[in-house]
Amino acid sequence: MRIVLVGGGTGGHFYPLIAVAEALEDITKEKVLLEPELIYLGPEPFDKSALLEHDIQWQKSSAGRLRHYPSFLNVLDMFKTAAGIASSVMQLYKLYPDVIFSTGGYAAFPTLYAARLLRLPVVIYDADANPGRVSLWSSKFAYKIGVAHPDAAMKFPAKVRDKIARVGHPIRKEIETAAKEGGYEFLKLDPNVPTIFIMGGSQGAQAINETVLSSLPDLVTKYNIVHQAGTANLEGVAGIARVVLENSPQRDHYRAFGLLNTLAMRMAAGISTLIIARAGSGTIFEIASWGIPSILIPIPEDISHDQTENAFSYARSGAAEVIEQRNLSSHILVAEIDRIVGDATARDTMKAAALEYARPHAAHKIAAMLVEIAVEHEPV
């Protein structure tokens, strides 16, 4: 059984591939099948170590971006994409995979185009409430289509909707559940006050960081604050926090990190009463799987339409509140935190809605589909 994985460019496209690879390993063990040969086809992978950990081969294929604005780089990248299609045709012809799984994005386009030419079976998955252009295009010839958000299905052409299943979001097993014990000791925080977890992403978020820092004197009097500020921002954020909290008796209620590792993230989630985060689909579904109320602050629409759509799709379920960045201020943020933390009934409702939205075991559902198609496609 040979399965090609495509997608990437960002962690949001890449890590669902890894989650599905994990599930494929589990299913083949359960059903006593030969372990599938997994090949990641595309440009430089987002996380090479994850490929090595799961014995996924990488075969390089170029792909050019198509920007939403006029740029000479679009012309240059057209040649890069054409080269990627040519190399993908040759690579797929040699590999002859039993099925191809795509999470979309520009990196997937050359391989999907080649798969269409060679009439190879394709399964696609799109994590966003507003599906990407590559997913919409490839839906026309895909065998099956998986989506995460309930709003996404209606964005696809009507003639392909019978192939769509809302499966949830594939999450790596190592972060799918929060750690329920040891978090206060691990993070050296006060177990007698609620904990607010600010997930700024790997790059952090400047607008969120600035608002949190200006709110710190008020926040630390009532809460522990675990602040993932982004690796590049950590030194500056930590320095400002030291000055702001210099005379505060509750300064030990604040912990700043660049990028939390898996264990630290699970520990932080396990003690959190409320999470504040951007609105990437991966982040939303991690929060949902933990069953924690949240405040989402999406990247502004002129930069990312996806995050705004994702945030409001999730908020409509009742699991989160949304503060648009243009409305973000210290006063509004603190007031919203106080309102949610102070209302146990509202938190219980949000928690139940989050767990309902999560649709657990998405990776297993997709992997089972891939195995079924691959077995049918294998030559007798």
C-alpha cells in the first residue's frame, strides 16, 4: 500500500498530514495489514523531523504561489508551478500510489494536477470555513472530500457535495488531550486562582502581545497568565513584563514563553479556565478538543479572510467569543475575560459546545477512508 501526502507551506496544512500518518500506523496494526509506504511530495517540508519520526519519505517537487495581488513574482512562480507539474507527473508515474491525500494549499497543486492527468484516486481535506482555491478546484475530481467546519460544505460546487463529510480536524495524538495533573507544579503557578492561556502561535501576535502587556497589572491580581508570545518576541515581551510587574506582589502569576513544547502546551491547557488565541483552524480544533472556553482574535480580514470566517463559524456554535483586532483594547479584553471567568454557567455551556464542535478522531476517519480506497486500488 503506497500513499502520497501533499499539502504544506504552513503548519496548518502540514500537521494534519502527520496526524493522518499516525492514524494510518494505528489502523494497519489493528487490521494486521502491511504498514503503508508514505511519501510526502512537495517543496521543503514544514517540519522535517516529523517526517523522519513517522518514516515518511520526502520527494521534492517545486510549487509556485499565486498571490491575491498583482506581482511580478506571480509570473515567475507560474514557471515554478509548471516545472512542479512536470516533475510530479514523472514522480507519480514511477510511484504509482494507491491513493493521494491532500490538505490543500499552493504546495499541493502540482501533484494534484499530475494525479488528475494520471487518473489516480485523490482524497482532499480542507480545514477552513472558507475552503481554499486548490481544494475547490480539486474537489471536481476527488473521490472523497473532508471538511472541518460546518459552513465549509456549502462553499463547494453543488455537484460535489454528495462526496463531502464533516470529519473534524486531524490532530496529532500527542496534543489531542490536555494534561489534567501536574500543570501548576510544572509551570510554577498558583493553584488558587484561575489560569488564562494566551496562545500567540509560533510567531506570536504583536497586537495581542501589546494588549496583554498593558493589561497585566490588572490581570495578575486575579489570574495566572501563561503567555506564548512567539520565539522572536520573547525577549522584548519578558523585558516589558518585568518592568510592568516590578512592584506587583502577584508578579509570579505571569509566565512568558516563546513557543511551548508539546508537554508544556498540554500542561497549560490542563489548568486553563480560558484560552485567548488567533483563529487558525488547527488552533480552534485543539482548543475544541480540550473543551476549554475561548476568546478568538482573528488576523484582520485584509490579511486573512480565513481566520475571520473560522472564528465566527466556531463562535456560532457557542464555544467562543470573538474580538476583532480593530476593537481590541486592554479595557475590552479584561472585561471579556472577567465576564466569562465569572460566569460558571456560561463556561459550562461553552465547554459543551466546544466538545461537540471538535468531532474527535478525525485523523482515524480519514485514514480509514484512505486504507479502503488504497486496498480497492491495489492490483490483484
